Amino acid sequence: MPTKLILSDLAGSVLGAAIEVHRELGPGLLESAYERCLVHELAGRGIGCRAQVALPVIYKGVEIECGYRLDILVEETLILEIKSVDRLMPIHEAQILTYLRLARLRQGFLINFNVGRVKDGIRSFVL
């Protein structure tokens, strides 16, 4: 498990990348566009990440593929759930919390790019 300091540094770099993507693109695009551009930006900064990572459900000890996917998994430690919506809803928060629990990870960000300033659309979650 990474230390808090390492996670903090990683989180700061990831948020900087998200801000850069939003600065370049602005609001109004599809989630998939922001996801791909953010992966490109993270890779350009030397940050390892994978997009659309399958997330199985473990039910009574059996791994069951249910079609869940993490938008972006950063350095195998941090989940990014990308949105482009008018406003974040409680279901979006429940979604990332469930993904963190299923993936057995501690930290994630819910990032809504459909805002005037992306920092207003970022929510952090820690289990």
C-alpha cells in the first residue's frame, strides 16, 4: 500500500493533469473525450494509467464479470471517475465509493468536466 505522502503527490499530479485537459478543451464534450485526453496527459507526465479497466464483482468467493469498468486507474492505486454532466448527483458518489470498495483501493476522484472551472467539479473520496 502506498504511503499517504506518495498518494498525495500522485493526487496532486493527477489533478494538475485534469486542470490542463479542461484548460485546453473547456466544458461541453463527451466523457470519452475527456477520458482519452486525460490518459494522454497523464502518460505525457510519466504517470502510469489504464482506461476502461474491467472491475469484476466478487460474489460468495466467485469472480463475476458484470460489465463494470473503471474510467481510469492511475498507478494501480487511484481511481478516476470521469463525468460530463450538468451537476454531480449522489448516484455518482455512490458509484465511485462502490468502485473503490470492489477494487479494494483507498482513494479516488470524481471529476466533472462540464463546469466553468474544473476544480469546482472535483470531489475526492478516501476509504
